[in-house]
Amino acid sequence: ITNYFICYLQNERGVSPNTIMSYKDGLRQFIEYLCRALNVDADRIHVRSITLDHVLAFLTFIEQELGNSASTRNQRLAGLKTFFKFIAATDPEFMHLNELVQGIKFKHTAHCPPPSLTVEELDAILGVPDTETLLGLRDHALLSLLYYTGARVQELADLTISDLELGKDPFVSLTGKGQKTRLIPLTQDSVDSLCAYLEFRKQLGIESEHLFLNNKGEPMTRFGIGRRVKKYAQMAAEQCPSLRGKEISPHVFRHTCALHMVEADVDIVLVQDVLGHKRLETTSHYVEVSMERKRKALGALDSDSDFREKPRWKTPNIM
């Protein structure tokens, strides 16, 4: 298990800390289940005592007894598949067990469109921070980067000042999943907001290399950023009624960035690059939910226009 987390996931595959935490929680649940099923302590469990039935029973247990959703069940199964794949690569004796586990199917889950903000809702939230204060400048710069770069919340929490280039061709360097780095151009609004925040920090003598700091001068966490976003969304709801009752998280800004780029007819491959998606299929989901794209497609079917192309074989010059 130690080699699995340290050597394989962290060093060899470069998996993000959040994914490692998720896999750790899933494996801990599985081991606790095996302790009860086999009636032994954790340090007495051996891979030889694990069967396919144990894995299937565990998946049923977390759904029926713990009340986990099908998506959570799929997430736990993904972690177990990775674990047994590592075991088989380490000891070929367990290749057959790994094949059986890899054969377990993921459950179909309801496909819900990712939540996003309208332009009015976005402007309302961006207009809440008090830019006359250090925290207000910080939060305005934070919200601007969330939207204009489509960054994941952990990517912003990890940002340092050296990751910024605010000169002639401004950009930010984001490090995402798998320690992959991508360069995202910055809009003038983001540059102005960041410059104002950094200048205020300089005047107060704050010298930390981390970009976003909390009121104690320590780097903000993803949870701290999430709380600030939720707070501003609730405050903006007073001026923008459509925000009332909505759960706004940093990831909603990421969805909004992607959807707005798609509706602006930005090439889907470029959208994939900006978001840092590994597969184009993931990015394509935003095309499916774009109402603007659907309107344009249906508009092309105007009854007054002849959109049907004549068969080429009926064209005289071809004959």
C-alpha cells in the first residue's frame, strides 16, 4: 500500500493530491469492509484472501448501507481498479484477480448539464468585492482569474507570483492534474485587478511568494476560496434575484468560462487546451449544453431557405 501511494500514484503517475486523497478514502473503506467480512484485523489481510465477490459485495454495501450515489460507487470502483492493476504489475500471481476486477462495469448515472452563470449573474458577483481594501482587491482578482482562465480551484490556491507575467503579453502559468503546466493569456481586466492587488500588498510590506493569502498572511486553501465564492454569490443575490437558491462554487466559474467560449465559437480544441482537459470528449459536453449553439442550429432550418443540397450526380457537368 505504501508503494502504491508513494511510488506509483505520486512519483510514477504524478496524480494530484486530491485524487490521492479520494483513492485513500476508498481503499480505507474497502479495508474496513474486509475486516468485517473476513473477521480479521487489517494487518492480517492478504491479497490472496480477496475475491471478486468481496469487491462486488463492497460496492453493494456502500450503495445500500452507506447510501452512496452511483457516481460515488463508480469513483470507488475506479480507485480499486487502479489499486488491483498496480498489484498485478507488482506480482503476476494476481493478474487473474485484476482481470476480474477490471471487468466490473461502471453504473450509468444521470447526465446533468454542468451549472453555469449568465453574464448578468457573473457581473453581479464580480461587482461585490470592495476594491478599496486589500481583501476586496484580492477577492476581485481571484474571481476574475476563476472566470477568465477557467482554472481549477486548486490551481489558483497553488499560484505564486512567479507564475504571472504581467508585461506586454500577459499570461498565467497553471499547473493542473498530473503536474501538467499550461499557459493562459490574461485579459486586461485580470491584469488591472492583479496589478492593483499586488501594489496594495507591496505598500503593506507583504513579501510572501504565494499569490493569494488569507487574513493571517498564509496561503489560501481550496476550501477558503470556496467559502469566499459562496459568500459573494449570496451577497450578489440581493441585486440579482436569479442567484437566489443557487449553489455557486469555484467550479461553476470554470463551467461558465467553458460554456461562454463555446458560445463565442472558439475552436473546441482551444477550449480543451485552456481547460486542461485530457480528453476532447470531456470538453465536448459544453457543446451539448450550449443553448446559443442550439439556437443557431435550429435557425439554419429556416423554412424560407433552401438548405438541401442537390445530389452531385444530377449536375450536368459531372455527367
